[in-house]
Amino acid sequence: MKQPTNDKNRSLLFRLVTSYSSILLFVLILGLFFMLSLGSTYRSGSYRQNTTLFLNSVKETDTSLRLFSTLATQIGSNETIKALSYLESDDKTYNFYALGKESMEYLSNLMSMQGMLPINSFYVYLPETEYFLSPSQFASKEMFYFQRTALSEELTAKRDALISSYDNVMTLLPFTEYNSTNEPVYLYKIPLSATFSESFHPGIACFELNANALLENFAEVLTGESSCLYITDKTGAPLISFGSSNDFSTKIESLIKIADNSSSEYHHEEFDHNGKQHTITKTTSEFNGWNYYLIQPTAYLLNDLSAYQTTYIIAILAVLLISFLMILSLSRVNIKPYEQMHTKLESSHQENIILQEKNESLQDTLAKQHPLVYSAYVARIMKGAVSSEADIREICDFLKIKGLGELSFEVLLVSLRFDPSEDLNRYQLQEYESLLYRSFYHYFGNDILIYHPDVNSFALLLSSETKTEDPACIAKIRQTFTELHNYLLDEHSLWTYAGLGDSNTKLPYFWKSYQQASEAVSVIKDDCFFQSFRELTRSSESYYYPYEMAGQLTAFIKDANTLQITEIFKLIRRENMSYRSISATNLQWLLTDLRTTLIKLRQTITNENILPEDFDKKLTEETTLEGMEQLALALSSCFKQENTGNQLISTIQNYISKNYHDPDLSLKKISDVFSISESYFSYLFKAETGRNFSEYLEEIRMQQAMHLLKETDTPLSELYSHLGYSNANSFRRAFKKVYGSSPKAFRRTGDDTE
């Protein structure tokens, strides 16, 4: 009687073991698949991250080269240097040397840019006079060469040919053998003639690049063993190389061809070198077309992948073994598989319900945030708070604005007139708002954008193939709004009226149409329900500067948005001078309103040092629109300067940490190097750090003194000069004041007790 039961149990046990083992095998295969998939994703992510770092390094290099062009443009635009270039080669009069001295002073004012560039020095060669001009020297070719580095006649001739040639500009030229230091140096030249529109005797701006400083741009990607970087110009001619370049010198041409022909997503290809896998990545500069080839060991890029794979395989094997033992044990003990299966299915079902609820909650959150982002973006368009190309692309993608640059866009401002006797609550207002939104989309299409600035106003951004200067366009919009107006009046007893602004094709200037629509709405009276700004009757008896525009101008100045400031003055000028031709009296009233706006902003500037000279005097005396525009632009630069003050102090702190050993380091030197006034720097530094400059400098020097006394054997008789003190007594007094003992006693005891 028991035999059938035992057979049945064994059969059931076998089926359970077989079924669970099949599932386990499937899980194992699925785990291996996910391991390979995640490995591929990790690999792709590593290449993407490495390419991003590489591109950032190239962009930093391009920024330096752009600054060279900017510096050359400033040099070439100087009237004194122009005059010096016009002189004949034999015209060595007093005026010649006076111009040279004045040009040196001008170049010394540009020295602040040198600290931000990877260069040792820069100078200007004037071929017509065969003179060199630098911040510290104005000398003939022979004297200039002699004072910098004494070379043989052959090397001097080669250096002269290299500097004076116009055939090798805007490229990197090896210059180490002509330099007094052992550091690798390259020459980068820019012809001054390329910066002028007028014809004059040419000159050449020369920059001696420090290769080690240039290499710092690529420090993040040149950290792996046997990593190297090759740079070629746009024709493929080699310029410079960094890292272990000798390892690949025999096959670099073939590697470059591999990178040039790459079709991979991140412009990289893998190759084998001396039994090790390497990766070559290519990118091209958008500034000058130079090609950058980065060679790195593939193992460095994927240094975590092998450990990750090994760990994953061990984990799978461990899970496989444990699972098999558990299956065998459970299958022997539990002969009730259906109950177990039911329990597992129930648990799985509950988990699915929880995941579904979480997913629905996430979707609800995103759905709730979408209207907020929509409203914020549309408000920025209507207020003119959009200027950069990145903002324009982001807003257009989110709001799905199409036809930008091809279609014309105008704002229709619709206002709702309630019965004064009707006391509407919040729910009634929401019902009206929902009704109006549905009606707007029905009559004007689903692709319009709606801005809801207040309870009874709705600004609609419309698009059309023609501008509102075309009467047919105005007539079409008028007809559509008339149909909407009649529908709301007949069906819902709602009286609506609207103003239409002029067309614009550029998104940053849509705010003008919104302002014009507001102006058109403000003049609607009685039974009129539509007014186009284009069709307004403009009277010379009144000037155009509405209250909303004053607020707009204030916002633009505070944001230092010079593009919009210029545009708003252009609009004021056109409306008052071209369309209205206002009288001299009204012009003065207009200037008074503009002056009031600027005075209110001026009163918010707390730091008087950043204001231009005689700004307050000019503000009270200026009597032209052009002058008011210049004052507005100057005021916006003050707000911009206040915003960038903290960044300037951070740069100066870095400069102090590198130059604390300079005995001449002082407020005056800082102001000269960074081209700011001493009083303004002192104010900014105290506001940012909470300490005076002298206190901060002494703190840095004392920290370094502590380090030198503890970690080095520098003689006490020489220690003060390493810290920037003029004599040993000054250093001892400062040290004892801070630490309570003399440097000698401190070194002897090794005690830092204060």
C-alpha cells in the first residue's frame, strides 16, 4: 500500500528537482547575459567619460589660443603701436623712442593675462624697424636677442628666420633650443596685420608657450602608464606630443589613419602594442582644426571591469551552489509543491503590485511637475529672460516650439472682463480658466503657448507664415478672435477683449510683442474688443515708455543682459522718434522717466569703486537717448562686476599661495597684476575672506614657516628669504607673535605650542 505513495513522492521529488534545476539554469544563463550586458554598458560609459574629459582638455587649450588672438587684437588695436609701426626704419628720433616707451607701458597693462595663459613671455616683432617690443623692453633685434639668450651666430640666424617669417603663423614651432631654460618651449605667432582693416606696416605677436603648462590641460587623461598625446595641424603635419610618445613613434602614422577612419560612437579604436591592448581616441578642435590623438592602455580605461567580472562570476557560482543545495533539501522535505508554488506566486504578485504603485506615483509626480516647468519657461519667454543658445534649445525642445527662424511669432493678450457685481470664488475662477484654455486651443490650434500672468489675462503666443505688418495677417487673427469672443459671450456670458503685438522671429525678443500687446489692450474702451499695436494711433503729444517697460529695463540691467538693453532702447527710439516724432518737451519728460529708472538702480550699488568715473554727474546731466543707453549699459556692467567679485578673489588667493615668497607682494602689486584699484581690492578681499590682505598674507607665510621648520633643514639664516620677509628680524618677530617662541627654539624642541 505504501509503495505507490513512495514512488509518487520520488517521482514528485524528481520533478521538483528537475524543474527547479531548469529554472536555476535559466537564471544562470540570464545572469551571464546581464553580466555581459552590464559589462558592455560599463565599457561604453568608460569610453564616454574618457572622451568627455579629453574634449574638455582640448577646449581648455582652444580657450588659451583664443586668448592669444584676443591679446594680439588688443595689441594691434593700440594707436601708439600703430603709430610706431608707421615709422620708417631709419626714423630713430626722440619720438620713435617715446612711442616705444608708451607702447611698453601699454603692454605691461596686459601682463595680468599672462598668469592665465600657459606662456613664459610674449613680445611683438616690428619688421619695418627691426625692433622688438615687450612689457619690459623696447630694443633692436640684435640687442633683444643678446639680452635674452646668447646663442651662436647659426642659432641666432635660425631663430631670427623663425620669428620673422609669415609662413608659419598660428601653429606651434619648436623653440626649446633658443631658450635659456631646459623646459620644452614652443613659439606661437599671430600677425598683427590680420587684426586691422586698414593697410599698415605689419607686425608679429610672439608667444613662448611653456609645454609643461600646456600639458596640465591634459593631466586628467594622461595618467595611465604608456599614455601619450599627439597633436597635428589641420593638414596632418605633426605639432607636439606628450607622454610616452617614443613607444609608438614607429607606428604613429598607421595609428592616426586608424583613428581618422574610425566610425565608433566615441571616435576611438583599439589596437595591440607589445602584447598589450591600447585605445586611440581622436577629436578635432572647432577653433583651429587641429587634430588631437590620445593613446591610452585599454586596461587603464577599464580598470574596474576585470575585478567586476571576476566578482560577478564568483557570486553567480556561489548562488548556484547554495541554490542547488537549497533546492535539493527543500524538495526532499516538502512534498507539497503546490502550496509552496502558491505562496511564491502570491509573494510575487504583491511585489508587482508594490512596483506598479511606485511607478504610478512616479508618473503622477512627473505629470504634476510638467505644468510648473511649462509655466516657468513660457514666463521667461514673455519676460525676455532668455538669451543663450543653450537656453533657447532647451526651451524649444521642452515646449515643442517649431519653425523658429522661419515663422513669425506674435503675442495676443486676451483679457477677461468680469461683472463687478459678481463675486467669484476660487472654484468658479478655475472653471473659467479651464473653459478659456479649451476655447483657445480650439480656435487657435494646439501648438500655441499660453502665459497666465494674472486672474483675468492670458497671453497667447501665435505663429504665422507672414508678419503682423501684413494687414491680411492682422485681419485673420482679428477674425479668429471675433469668433472666439462671440462664442464666449453667447454661450457663457463672458466678455473678452484682446491686444495684438508685432511679429518677431527670434525667441529672445518675443517679450517685445508681449509688451506691445499689453499696450494695445490698455487703450481698448467701450464696446471695442480687439486692438492691434500696429494699428494704434500714435500721437506726438505723448511719449512711449510704459510702466511695464520700466520694469523690463530694470530686470535686464540687473541681469547684465546687454543684448536686451540695446534692444529695449532700440524700441524706445523707434516708437518715439520714428512713429511719434515727439516734441522736445516730451523728449525731456521721457529722459526724466528713464533717468528715474536708472537712479533707482544706482541707489542699490553699495560699492562706489565699481562705478565709472563721474557716473552720477553724467546721470544727472545726460540729455540724449544714446547717452541714457550708454549709462544703462555701464550700470549693467557694475551688476556683472559685483556678481564676479567672488571669483576674482578666489583667483587672487591662488596667486598669493604661489607667490607668498615674493618680498614685493603687496596691495599695490596685486592691484597692478589684476588691473583693479587698491581700495576696491581691499573691500572685496575683506568682504569675501573676513580678513585684511596683510593678515591673510602673514597667515600663509606662517603656515609655510611651520612646514619648513618641521620638514626641511633650511638654515634659519636663509629661512626668512624663502618666506618673503626682507630681513631675519622681521620674520622672528612675526613668528614669535603667532607661535609664542622663536624659530630657533621651535626647531630645537620640535614643539608647536603657542
